[in-house]
Amino acid sequence: MSLFSKQKKTRRKKIPPCSAVIAAAGFSERMRGEDKIFLEINGAPVLVHALAAFQGCELVNEIVIIVRGEHVELVCDICKHYGITKASKVVAGGPARSSSVYNGVFAVSDKAEFIAIHDGARPCVDQKTIKRAIEAAYKHNASAPAVPITYTIKRAKESIVEETVNREGLFEIQTPQVFKSELIKAALTNVMNKSIAVTDDCEAVEIIGAPVHITEGSHNNIKLTTNEDIVVAEAILAQRGCTIENCELRDAN
């Protein structure tokens, strides 16, 4: 018998390739005519903060950005200026969110096994939220971060309250929503072919009967809808000490 026992070679677990699709082709109707993705917070445009989170995530291989057609060249320049090296394509969106995301999903690398779809108007997403969602998708094929509803919810008609809704089991769904590549492509193709209006990408997957796994989200992962939200986002990022030069600080919750 040999005096030296053979040591088993340790193999690194293969990480499935994941592409991030950043949806930023909206019209910012509640932002008083300003395009919210280009508004500056803490030294950089809103969109750049969202991109930086995925740039710094080791589970993300590439970033595809969906913007309005007239902004494609501008966003290409922004990616170069801020060092978003994972950005592989900037594509033009469609007339609705589902058609825009459809364009982005079919523009990702053929090697992508998973696709994480994120709102460009969520600049405060942190890497823990991103990683939880991606890792859950590895196991369940579809996942989305969420936070429990804490406010009292009323159902009303013509300004008259009809009932108080039981909050148990109600969640506010956030992004990134992460899916097995072929699953989200099939789901979006289905809603596009049938002209079905969906409020998020999870709904497209739900329609074809696939379950979506909920992961822990963050109350800081806000979506910018009004100008007042900009002030809140600035405070969140400032509290973290997060700067574009310090993307790793997005690990803080």
C-alpha cells in the first residue's frame, strides 16, 4: 500500500451562465416629462446604478439593456463611460413592456441558461437580492424577490370602500425576476402571440402553468415612479456609502 493516499480532486461547481436583461424603455409618464433612467443620483444616472449592481455580481455573465430607440447610442456611450464591461448589447424596446422585454430576452447570448430581468428604474437593488433570486432559479426554474404587504389594503369602487383585503399571503413582487432561458422565452412568445397584457414577467410564466418561487426581497429595492422617489433613492444609496466606483458596497442590505 502506498504511504501516500490519493487525494480526490476538488472540482469547482459549474455556475450556469446567466444573462441580465435591464428594462429601461419606459416613458416615465409620472416624472413630469423627465426620463427617469437618466436623472442623476449620487453622481451617476439612475440606469447606471442599476447596471453597476449586475456588473458587480459574479453570477451574471452579460448585460443586455433595452431602451427607447432614440436612446440606444446614448446608452452605449454611458456604458463605456462608466465601465459597464458586461454590457453586450443595447437594443430598442417595443410599444409595451412585454414586447420590450421580448426583444431583450431574444438578444441574450445563446449560452445563457438563465435570464434575470430587472427594472432599470430600480437603482437600489443590492447583490444579495440578485444572488438569492438567481440561486433560487437554479433550483426552481423561476424566481422573484418579494416583500410582504404591510399596509392595510382596501378594495374600492367609485371612491367607496367595498372591503378590507386580508393581507395574509400577499406580497409585493420586485425584480430581478429570474427564469430558465427556454421557459421565459416560451412564456413571452405566448403572451405576444395572443396579445395578452401582463403586469410583470412572472405573470407570463404563470399563464403557461409554471410555478414561481419567491425569495427574500428588500424594502430598499424601490422602483422610481415619481420625483419624490428620487429623494428616497438618494438617501438609500448615501446611507450605504454606495458610489459607482465602489460597486461592492451593494452587498450591504
